[in-house]
Amino acid sequence: MTFHVMIIPTLGCPSNCAYCWGSEENAELMDIDVINQIVKWLANFRDEPVHFTFHGGEPLLAGYEFYKKALPLLNDATTHETEGFSLQSNLWLLDEDMAKLFSKYNVAVSTSIDGPKEINDYQRGEGYFDKTTKAVKLASDNDIDINFVCTFTSYSKDFSDEIYDFFKKNGLNLKIHAALPSLRGDNADLWALPQEEHGKLLINWLDKYLYDLDKFAIMDLDHIAKSSLRRVGTLCTFNDCMGTTLAVGHDGSIYPCYRFVGMDEYIMGNVYDEPSMEDLEKSKAWDKLMEFKDFVDEDCADCKFIKFCRGGCPYNGIVATQSPRAVDPQCEAYKMIFAEVSRRANEDFKKNALAAFGGAPKLRKEGDPFSIMDLMTKM
């Protein structure tokens, strides 16, 4: 996997999504000096290209002047090679100047929409849909690539068909997130998506998606299919991400991933100390990650999907259960969709094998579904 540094300028956020556990009120903002220090830290840290992602909270709270300085500092530094930039934001604070700046540096933007306006605003707050879609147009007008994150909750799962049709009709590429149980003592539990419902939803969307591969992208299904074919995870959720991704908080603290930012027990070091990877691996947070990895190797050893699932997301497993000796609580959902993809792939292989003896396989006609192999090899 690409070496990935996630920069979290703040955990503050102007929106108030009902199921969110990742933002804080009155959160501090990152100073540009932290970016300077990130550049110094990377000078001797790792000799490979770096992809930077700005995340939050709401990263645009850092403001135009912050990004006007931060992007060239990271992009033009001789201490490392910058592979690219990404940003996850609700985009409410995007203006013309910032849009032009992000376009100049080819920042790939991802934003969150949970489907049609009435569904989205019920769980993300009134006015959210209009604010974000207005900003999406501004970004698109400045030739910024936009992808979407759609979070399914115990509420929105009942509108699966409407949500699918919304993204398909508008040609919007998306990733599916399952709302998680409360991880920081708030009231997100009521919105959490049970793993069996998550699995059913993924299979249901796979059924539809095989008719629509040429219309839009459901990136989770793309990655799950590729992982099944390649026998190795192609998404951080299904890979040994430890050490390939690191996150830097507003004060320069280094964490295993953006999801841990703000949780003191998961601080691995600080960019001001310019730690090596070996230094970070001496932290208690790293020990917990390794305990999770060892547990997965032991507990999931007999699972036929272990090579391309790896126990799911360490954060989900460790924090949701308050123990590193637990796999991702969405494990059952992953098994369901991987099993379905594998079943369909086996059927395709059999058909192709029979066709080799009995003549050319039947060509796909317009309106017919694509095969699972088409999905597995989709670029």
C-alpha cells in the first residue's frame, strides 16, 4: 500500500450529524508550523512517495491561508516525494479561492451525502444537503474530482433502493460506510448499522451494480471484488494498514490513523521529535495494534477470507470492544459479501470452462448484467 500521511487540522466541525462520533466542540486548529515540522520529520522517515489526506473534523476550518501555505510546503519539499493530495470535507466552507487552489494542486475531494435530501437531512441535519451540493457544484466548476461517502444507519437502511437510485441517476461515485456504535461516549448507538443488515445491503447493491458497472462506481464493491481475485486486500479496511498509514493531529501528535486522533492513549509520538518508525513501534499504541494483528492471525486462521480481509479495521475492533483481542464488529458483513463474490466468481469460472469445450461463451447484450469477472477486473 501507498505510504499515507493523514493531516487532521482540527476535530471541530460546523455540522452536527446525528451519528457522528469523530468531532469535538471548540477544538483547536493546527498552526502552519506543524506542516513545516511534518516536512522535517519526513526527511529521514521513509524513502517512498507520500500521499497526504486532510481530514477532520472539518479540515476546511483551517482556512484558505493555511492551505495556501501548506500545499506548496508539502508538494515542493525536497525531503520526500509527494504522490498526491486528498481531502474529506462537507465542503460548506469552500469558496472560489480555495477551489482554485485545490484545483491547482489536483486535490482529490471526497464529501458525504447519505442519499436524497430528505433522507440525508434527517440524519445529517436540516440544510446539510443543500449546503454540500452547492459546494460540490463550485468544486466541479473548478475541475475538482469529487467522490462521495454514503453512511448507512439503522434508519437509512430501509431506504436502500432510493439511495442506490439517487447515486446511479446522478452518476456519483461513492463509498459505503456503516454507522458504528458509540466509540467516544456519545449517543451514536441508536444509529449503528447491525452487521447482518450491512451484509444484506452489500449483497443487494451487488445485484443491482452488476447491471450498472458502466454508469457509476461503488468503490467498496470494486475493492472487495479485486481483493477476492488478487487474494489480498486492496482497501485499508482489508489490509495490514499498520505503519502504512499515520495521522498527525493539530499539535503534531502522531496516531495510527485519523480515527484515533484525539485519543491520548493512541499517541505514538510527535513530529516535533522527528521519530523514526522504530521509535513509533516502541509506543503502547503500536503494541495494541500488534496485539490486534496477532489475534487476527490466531482467531481468523481458519477463515477462508483471511488473506483478503485481515480481520477488518483495527480501529473498529480495538475501540468498539475496548480490547485489541477482537476483530472488526462488521466481520459478519464482510464474510457475507466476500462469500457472495466468491460464489459468483466460481459460477463464472465454470461457465467459461464449459464454453471452452462447447464453443464461445454467450456475448453480453445491452440490458444484461455484467459478470462478476467484469467487476473483478474493472479498472
